[in-house]
Amino acid sequence: MEQVVCKRAYALWEQEGRPDGRAEEFWHRALEQHIRGCAYVLGQQEGSQDGADEDWHQNREFQSQ
């Protein structure tokens, strides 16, 4: 997961014009996008789009442990 987030953070950084001193911001944005994507997939597998926000919060808590 870390490698996926790192690649996404790098892509976001490049899209923003490679600004200095904002690595942590891009890392957090990429991590959030990754977690949201995982929650979306979980919601789709369960057949519920309404559960995506709840899945996102649960996934976020799990990832932070």
C-alpha cells in the first residue's frame, strides 16, 4: 500500500508543478484517495454505495493503526 500511495503522491506533486515543502500534504492527499478507492470497491462488492462513507471511515481507522 505504501508504494501505491507514494506513486500517487508523486503524481499529484507533479500535477501541481512540483512545489517545494509540501511533501506531507501530497502524501496525505494520496493516502486519502487510496482509502476512498478501497472503500468504494468494498461498497461495490457489498452492493451498497450508501455504505461507502462508513467503509471509508472504518478503512481509515484500520490504516492508521
